[in-house]
Amino acid sequence: MDGFPPFSGDHPRCASCGHKGAHTDWHPGWPTVNIGEYLQRHCARCGFFWGERLAPADAPEPAARPTLQQRLARLFRATEGAR
């Protein structure tokens, strides 16, 4: 393949500073040097760049974030149980 590390998920940890969170750009690759498409990560804190393979086709979809209404209902239930 191209030597890139595997896909690290939607919230990767920077190998340089340890910050969890990076910008991601898709790149089509460099056919002249036999590098296929890949993801380029860019740390939001220190600016470190690294490449990763694409997510596998059979990777599960990320869990949907709860809506505001769901979060408020959960908070209400938690405070009711504490009384």
C-alpha cells in the first residue's frame, strides 16, 4: 500500500502534542509515485500534519449525538432521581 497508518477515527489524537482533535482533508493521492488517496490530518493545537489511510468501507457509522431535547430529558431524569 502507501505506508500510511490506519484510520484513527473521527477524533484523532495528535502524535506530537497529544491534543484530541484535528482537521481532516481528503487527498486524491500521487499516482506518479504510487500513493493512493489518503486523509491528511492537521492538529488544531500545534499544527502538526500527518497522513492516514481512508476509513475502511465496513467501518461502523459514528453514533449520532443526542439532541438538545434528549440531553435535557436525561438531565431532568438524573435530577429527579437525586431528590
